[in-house]
Amino acid sequence: MEKNIEDMIAQMSLDEKIGQMRGIRGLHGFTPFTYGFFWPFRTKGVKRLGIPPFIFTDGPRGIVSGRCTCFPATIGRGACWEPELEYRIGRAMGMEALSVGANACGAVCINLLRHPSWGRAQETYGADTVHMGKLGAEFVKGLAEFVMPVVKHFACNNIEKSRFRVSVKIDERTLREVYLPHFKTCIDAGAAIVMSAYNRVNGIYCGENSHLLKDILKGEWGFNGFVISDWFLGCRSTAASIRAGLDIEMPQGYYFLPFRIKRALKRGEISIDMINESIRRILRIKMKFGFIGRQHHQKIDIDWKAHAELALESARKSMVLLKNERNVLPLERNRIKTIAIIGSLANHDNLGSRGSTDVRPPWFITPLAGILKTAGPNIQVVHARSGFRALDVAKKADAVVIVEGLTRRDEGEYFPLMGGGDRSKLELSADKEQLIKDVAAINPVCVVVLIGGSAISTGGWMKDVPSALMAWYPGMQGGRAIAETLFGDVNPSGKLPVSFPSTV
């Protein structure tokens, strides 16, 4: 392999090498509405040598390109605590990534959930490095059967709204014992590519941080893959980034444009050996995964029904029972004639954050739809969002299910004027908390189903309700999984991967 790589490098022109080091056609990554929708992101290839482009698609909860399966958010899969299940989900995502024309997938988000208000908490497994490493490693193994797995964001990326400017001040021991071990675990499991983070670590941007990329990642750990930048502001320089070990600027070249790299070479700020080292790493991984010399877009037969069932299995196993007094759950079908479904999220396509995680499944099941189908023909299901009607239907029903929580406007990847970002509070909004207390006071058979991507402080109302269930962002089959759990067809076996504070 290494001899073949050196032969290819010897035949490549400087422009062909630079084409391997920068993204092209990346403007569709500017908005959360267009990210990944039209086509995956790519670099140039070298057709005459059989070298394909690097073709990237995203997706912690499913492939963002095209119409693909939407699995539960990663934090919900973290609540499953089941590595083998995560391997199967990785394998399914890898297959779907290949089907949309990609050869790499950035679904492995393993940043530590340092604070529960972090907007992108939903994209990671939880707050423990060992737990995250074990699940992430199995996810990597599954992806690697079809595409090049990308792990992100290296390193210490734990805040959203200030992600482009924040400097994380951290001592070496904490960095190595808490924030890096899960990256090493995933690399040892076969991760091919590392995405650097937006933030700075001890004053230096991650994309040009030689201590992270060169000393630790490529040096001590012996990582022989390549490093890509996060999108747009993930790369901040030409020479400093190349010297530090950044191999590709994504999604579109700016600092890695040909004239900038050639100017840096002419000034002696970088050497041709540094360029060749990046190309060597890029070719090595493309060759290792079998993409050199073959068509990158392969027709692949996918059992979409099986993948939807896998999403359902994951959603079922992610449900966490927070409270169950007086055996309110499971709801017994033979004792209920009317059930009231209340709340703003009961009939909402609430799948999680926009942007780089925004999966567009061919269909999805809301909690209301799931309950309507699961309750059976002898139970009348009545729905009300809030207000006087909600109180009226709650009073007349034999049981009440309140579906409330968070949406992509409350948390997620941050886009100005569009919501998302870090949460300003850990509690539900005052009106949602009041609705829960009012309904619980009217009907003693009351269950609260929480939707969200991180810890929710429940001290303002938990004492007033007999039962509560955390459903996370449960994916396209989430409504069915919630309904099956409420009626006892499925046991709520999930466990919290992050601490829920009673009060702030």
C-alpha cells in the first residue's frame, strides 16, 4: 500500500495535491435548511489516477443527505447503554451513507457533555468518558464496514453560542484523563478521520493546534488517518494549520486555495514535504477502505424496513422511567375508556436540532399518532394542546398523558435568528410547568412524557405528578415507542447518561 501511495504522489501535480486538501461547492452548508440536502460535501479527485474525491455526509441521528432513517438522538442511544445496538445502528447508517454517494460519514460525535445546558448535548452519548468511548467505538466499527468513519469535534467542544471564539483553558491532566480518552478509544476501533473543533484550547484554535493534532493525535497515538476542519470557521490560517497537521479544509477552500498554499510554499512557511504528508494520509485511508480505483457511488440494496425497525428498537430501549407512584404505569387498556393527550409536542415532528444533524425521514410517527394506533379500538383518544380545553378534556378522561419538553428552537446547533444554541434555563418554560401542575391537580392518573436532548430540571412540578418518562428525541418511530411504553408493551429500560438536577 505504501509503495502504491508513493507512486501516486510522484505522479500528482501540485494543483492535484491541493485539490485533495480543500472542499468544493460548499455553499449549501451555510443554512440549516440546505445543509446536506442537495448533495454530500466533497473535495476534488484525480480521475486519471483513479483517486476519488473525499465525499462527506453528516448525521449523528441519521444520514442528512436525501431521505434516510431517523434514529433516536445520540443522547437517547446513550441511555440504552448497549454497545452491540450501537454497532448495528452504525452499520445501517454506513450503508445509507454509501447509498447517497458518500464515502465518509461524520456521525460519531463524542464531545463530553460537560454542562447540561449545552445546545448540542443531544448529539453525544453522555457525561462519562468510558461510556462514550465504548458506544462510540462500536458505532465506528459499524460505519467502517461501508464508509470512512469521522469522529468529531477534536477537542473540548462543549459550548455552542461562543463556539467560534471561546478559548477552553484546561490543564494537561484533565485534558488527557477526561476529554481525550474516548477519542483514543474510537481511533483504536478504526476511526479513519478526525474533525477538528471550532474552539480554541489554551488560546490556540483546534484547527491549528499542533499539540492536539501533531503531538498527541498523530504522534503519541499513532493516528495514520487524516484531519479535516469543521465547516467554514473551522480553519483559520494556511501555513499554521498545515504545519499543525490539518489536512483538509471543509466544506469549501479559502485558506487552502491554490494561490494561498503556493504563496506559503514560496515564502518558506511550509514545505512540499508537509503537503505530501497530508496527501499520503488522505490516500492511505481512501486505499485502506477500498475507494481508490473503484466507482465511489455504488448501487446498494437497503432493507429500509429493517432500518426502521432498528430505529424502533433503539427508541424503545432509550425510554427512561423517571417516576412511577401508585403504579400509574403501565396504563391498563381494560380499565381505560378515554385518554387525554395534552401538550404542544404531542402532535409535533420533533426530531431534534437543525443544521448538521437534520435528518429528513420519509415518514415519522408523533406521540399522538403512536397512542392512537396503540391504544386499541375500545379507547377514545382526545387531544388538546393547552388552555381551557386541555383542562376540560383532562377532567373527563380516565387517564392523561402530557407531552412537553424542548424543540430545536430551545437547543441545538446555533443559527442566528433561528433558535437553537445553548439553553438559557434548565427548567421547562413557566407556562408548560403550570399546565402540568394544573392538569395533575384535576386528574390523578397523569403521566408526563418529556422530549429533549439533555437534562431537564423537574423540581418545579415533579412532586405534583405520579409518573414521568424521559423520551429524548426518539426518532422517526418515537411516537410508537412512547405509546408501547405507556401501555406496558415495552419495559422502560433506559438509564440516564447525564444527571438531572431537581432544581438549578
